[in-house]
Amino acid sequence: MRRRKSLFLVAGLAFPIASSLVACRSNGKSSEGKADEAPSARVATAQRGSLAHTLSLAGQFQPYQVVDVHPKVTGFMEKINVDIGDRVHKGQALALLEIPELNAQLKGTGFEMQRSKDELLRAEHEIKRAEATHAALHADYQRLLEASKEQPGLVAQQELDDAQSKDLSAESQVDAAKAAAGAAQEHTQVANAENDRVQALKNYTYVTAPLDGVVIWRYADTGALIQQDIPIVRLSQSGLLRLRMPIPEKDVRFVHAGDPMEVRVDAIGRSFTGKIVRFTREVNFETRTMETELDVENQDLSISPGMYANTQMQLAHADNVVTIPVEALVLKGNQETVYALDADNRVHIRSVDIGLRGSKLAEVKSGVEPGDRVIIGGQETYTEGERVSAIPTPEPVSEAVHESGGVIDLKEEQEEINGGAK
């Protein structure tokens, strides 16, 4: 009886020990299974797509040129032909000045010019008379000289000397007449120049437009004394306008002459495409922007200087390029890298050359080919050669990044004005 109790006791103790051994063995197998499981990783596939970076800006129209038209002479305003808002053409008479003493000067120079012409005419006649006299006296001397040579002693030496003297004197008279004619010619030129000068001053009494434009201000009225330093009108060359826009400093590197820009003028409901013509090549110290201009034809004057326009410029674009998510990029030192997976889902760290970068996607110039898989997010937890469990994550292949540097909403402004009025 005692022996049977002992057997039951041993059997009762053996069962818990065996259960413990089985439990330990099963726990060991479970731990080994967990150790063999690969960590999961979100991956994206490199594909071909496009990237674009555009900038929206508000610009303001400026006249191509603005000129204050001054008179070239001082006088009284006799007549002004234009007023504010009038459209004028180059060479058109804008105003007429009155300078009474100038008329007298013009008459005086006219008389002097005529008198110099008469003097020149008399000098020319005197040359002809002197030349005729010289010709006759020279012929007499030559006849006497020939006769004396043929028959020596036939002509007295005194008579021959007198004839030669008269010949030389007549020749000098010709030279003197020519010199007098030259002086008369110079006097005529001086008189003509003086007349031209006074006539030019007379012409300056007609104030003309230096360019095609619109009168945007008028400074003088009829009867006023106009000095040369006082403008008569201000002209704006509005048939050709400058659309001026401030490009942010970080986008200056994308600006080139000839680049297209989309322009929308909400005030008149007009849209068109323009091209960048010029830029200052200097960043403003206070605003950190660079002034950039488009030339806009405005022959119908539908756009008024001072109006705003909303513009859109494509800063950079890349078509049919390899793109990957920006999350896949890891900066190691100065080199961009990606964690790429091979066919066995093992990690390989690659250096890549990045081109255009957007907010979500980046262009890969080298280091990754279309179809390659790259890890996105948490790359610091993976090591070279480690096997992972890839979780495919769909990502866009193209992206258009739109940056706004400030636009003008006329409807919103009007609503604010109406709200303030209430």
C-alpha cells in the first residue's frame, strides 16, 4: 500500500517536469522562427515621367518711355493743340510759341543774306572784267614782243616795258578780284548760316512730339511765358508697354532672355504669351527680387499703364526622365544615395546624381534605372546586404510644382472694397 502511494507521487512529480520541457522546446522553436523573419520595407519603383516647375507672379504694366516735352526757346504760349488723353504721332505739332523779336531777327538775317549774295555777284563780275582787261593787255604786250623779236629796233624798249607793266598789273587785278570774290563767298556762307540759325529758332517755336504716344499731363496754358526748363506736356509711349515683374532671388537662375511667359490681364479679360526681353541682372537688397520685363504690343491702347497682370513662367522642366520619390533620397556627406533592392530583396546602397527636384519627385540622372526598386522612408534601419520584405507602394511618375510669388485677384479686391464701404 505504501509502495503504491510512492509510485503515484513520483508520477505526479514527473508530469509537471515533462510539461515544462515541452513548453521550453516549443518556445525555442518560436524564437528561432521570429529571428528568421525579414523586416518589412516600403518600396517604390523608378519610372519614366516628367517634372515641371512653374512660378506665378503679379506684374505691372509700365509705358515703354515717358518724356517731358520741353521747348527749345523761351516764348509766350500762342496756342496749345493737345490735352490730356490725346494720342499724338512723332513730329506732330503740340504747341506754338510766340517770340516777337525773333521775327525781326529773321528778317534782318534775310536782308543780310541777300546783300551778301549781291556782293558775291559783283565780285564775280569784277573777276570777269579784270580777266578781260588782262587778256587785252597781255595780247598787246605779246604782239609788241613778237614784233621786236622779228625786227629789232622797230619797237622802242620803253614802249615794250610799258606794255609788260600793264600786262602784269592787269594780272594782279584778276588775282585781287578773285580774292574779293572769295571773301564775298565766305560772307555769303556766314550770312546763310546765321539765317539758318535764326530760322531754326523760329522753327523751335513749333513744339513737336518726339515719339508716338499719349498725353498724360499738360503743364502750360495759352498766354503763359514758357521757359526752356519748363515742360509743356508729358508723353507716354503706350503703344508698346513694359510688363515688369519681381522674380524671387531663388528663381533668378532660371531666368533667360527669350523664355516664354503666359500673361493674363483680368481687367480687360485678355490672355496672351510673351517673351522675356530684359532683366536687371541685379537683386534688390531690400526685396530680394530681380526686376524682369516683357515688351507688350498695345497699339489699340486696350491696356492702360499701371494695370496689373498675372503671369506664369516655367522655371524648369524635364520630360521622359527617370523619377523616384524624394523620400527615397538619403544624403550621406555631400552625396545623394538610395537604398535599392535586388531580385532577392537585398539592400544595396547606391550613389545617385539628382537633377530637377520637386516637392514629391526627383529626377535621377544616373545610379537608378527604370524598374529599379528603392526603399522610401526609414532607410537608417537597414544595412548593406540585408534582406527585407518589400511592400510595394504606388507613387506618381510625374509632378508639376507650382510656386506663387503673389498674384492679383481683382474680384477679391473689389469684394473687400464693397465690404469696407458697407
